[in-house]
Amino acid sequence: MHTIGKMKERKINPASLENLKLGATARRKGKVRCTVTLLPETKAWLAKGGNVSERIDEIVRRILSGELVPKSE
């Protein structure tokens, strides 16, 4: 026969509660959620670099600055 031991009371960290009050908007850091369709090899390449969203943002930043593609006039 199995006996169920006493469960410990879970404590809630006040900082966690404060973060929840801020909501999802605060976690987005000014970013917008969107859905894109990529080729499987593109997705695999992006995933090799860690955070896919950050990698896409970095690529776009480099294109806009003229590092990857010459700026169009």
C-alpha cells in the first residue's frame, strides 16, 4: 500500500508576482510577434545560431546598414 507524504507548501516569490503584473508586453521588449514561412534549410541554418528571432533581427540590421548588401539609393 502506498502512502502519500505531506506536500510542501509552495512559496511564491514577490519578484515573480511583480513580473506577472507587467504582462507579456514587457517581455517582448518592443517586438511584434509574426508568423513567417521559411524553407527547411533556412530554418535549420537560423536555428544553428541560437535564438532565431534575434538572428533574423541581426541579419536585417546588417542589410539595412549596408554590411551585407549595398544600400540602395
